[in-house]
Amino acid sequence: MTIGKTASEPKKAVLRAFRRATGVGATPGTIDRGLQPISAACRITRISYNRDNAEEEVIDTVAELNEDVPADRTYWFRVEGVADSETIQQLGDAFGLHPLALEDVVNTHQRCKVEDYDDHLFVVSRIPLVDAQGNLSTEQVSLFLGDGFVLSIHEGTPKLDPVRERILWARGKIREQKADYLAYAILDTVIDNYFPVIEEIGNRLNRIDDDLEQGGCQNHRQEIRNVRSDLLLLRKTIWPQRDAIAALLRDDCRFILDSTKTWMRDCYDHTIQLMDVTETYRELCADLRDFYVADISFRSSEVMKTLTVIATLFMPLSFIAGFYGMNFEHMPELKMKYGYPAAIAGMVLMATSFLIYFRRKNWI
């Protein structure tokens, strides 16, 4: 995985554009997508499992969600692709979701947070994505946790598939636990996706550091700027993610069992680790930028020093050449047999004297 662009490629904005779907002054709970582009037809799947077996099926219409389902199983409803307003409203009616939560599902610019409603828990998380050009972005993952079910809505990222495989192939202890453990597994997978991104950013910083140490002439200004932009995006995402998980641990929520909070603390520790590494890389990025600017200034001063030495050496030589180049007929040295060699020798002696003086002063 390669993140970022080289200096020769187009510049990447430090701040990502912020765009809200609903208009100004809209009624709270409005889920009209407005001018925001609608994803392709969303795909709804239902995974049901217990200790003994697991099943996965595709749901063609939201109306099928109202069918009677066995109560001794845990259900994961996956909605891949943020659909149109009608589908979102149908999901809200089927699960009894709060209108404000549905509005946050549509407005995918939400920061990570936890909202505890009476009959369900709403969690917003963000997962990092890197496109083919190396641009880093984040995608919103909305989770609804209720009695015996988890509803996840996201724009189609396949990075939640490891949780699906753990359920279908009975890996780990996920099929032995309740819906709150499933919600933890999804959040833990979201957090784990940040580590490869952070590691790649560390590799980029190491490469820049090595090039600068070796005196590479490549222009790293834009590359450092791109890394700084990615770190800023990660910091804006991981910080509220940490607060959201801390709220799940701190608040007395009936949907999160104490046994699951033990696992949730490990997820919280991962966010702390990510924050520490992100802050360290931000400081390193600032140091590399300062080092790059200092290196450019040092190179410029070296060039100026060389030019100054050359100009200083040629100043007396130019004076001698100009003095004897005056067109006067009665100059005493013009008739000397060895006048020309003597002038050349004097110029060489003067230049050598300047060089010795500069060397003793450690100016060159």
C-alpha cells in the first residue's frame, strides 16, 4: 500500500472539503440527501448465528426485515451503500430507529460518536481508505446496536469482511457471544485498519529522512505537505474515535455487557496507541520540514559563499587588468621587457594569498 503523491504530481489539499447533505434550516431529523450523490443500489444482507451454526442471506426488500426471526440467534444486518432517502426511512421504520440517527446516517461527514437512545445504541465510526492514486480518506460506518441485533450501514467498503468470515467460519469466540460483542468486533476491525496506514506513513517519513540525510536534491516540500495532510486527517478521525469508545466504557449502557467492556478496553488501548504514533509522526513531519528548509538555506548559503569567494578573488585581478588596460602612452611599465609576466605573476600571487587567508579563517 502506497499513500501520498510524489512532488511532481498535482497538489493535495491540506483541508478536505466539508459538505452537508441537508439544507440550511432543515427540520431536525430530515434525511433528504439533497445534492449529495446517491450510491448505487444498496445491498442488504442478513447474517444470523448462534453457537452451532451461521447463515447468510441477501434481503431483496426492506419489508423482508419485518419477518419473524428466531429469538435465540444474533443478527447482523449489513447495508452496503448509503441508499436513497426512502430506503433509509424504511430501515428506520423496520428497526424503530430515531430520526436524528437516520439524519446522521445520511450526512456521512459525522465525527465519531455514541448516542444512547431508549431502545437502541447508535455508534458512528470512520474507517480509513486509500484509493489507487494513494489518496487517503475516511468512510463513515454507522452502527445500530439493539436487543439481539446489529445494523451496520456503510458505503460499501470490504474492510468489514473479516468479521463476516469469523462468523461464517466460526473463528474465535464471536459465535459464542451476544450482539454487543459483534459490535465490538466491528469497531475493533475499524480501528485495526488504521495501523497499516500509520505504518506506511512512517515508511514515507523514513524515506524522506534518509534522502535528506544523504543530501538528495529531490524537492520534498510537496511530499512533506502531503504527509502532514494525511496526519491531520488521521488526528481529526482517531481523536473522536477514542472518545466514543471511552463513552462506551464509561457510560452505564444496558446494551454493552461487562464481559464485553473488557474487550472494549483493548480497543480503547489501540486508539491511544494510534494517537501517540500520530502525534509523534506529526512532530517528526514538522522536524523534517524544518530540516528541509534549513538544508535549502544551507545550500543557498554555500552557493553564495562560493560566488563571494570567486568575486573577491577576481576583484584585485580586475583592478590590475583595468589599471594596465588604460590607454595612456606614457606609462612607465609599458616598455618593460618582463612587464607582462610580472603582472601575471603578481595576479597569481595575490589570488593565492587571498585563498590562504580565507582557509586560515575557515571561510572556505
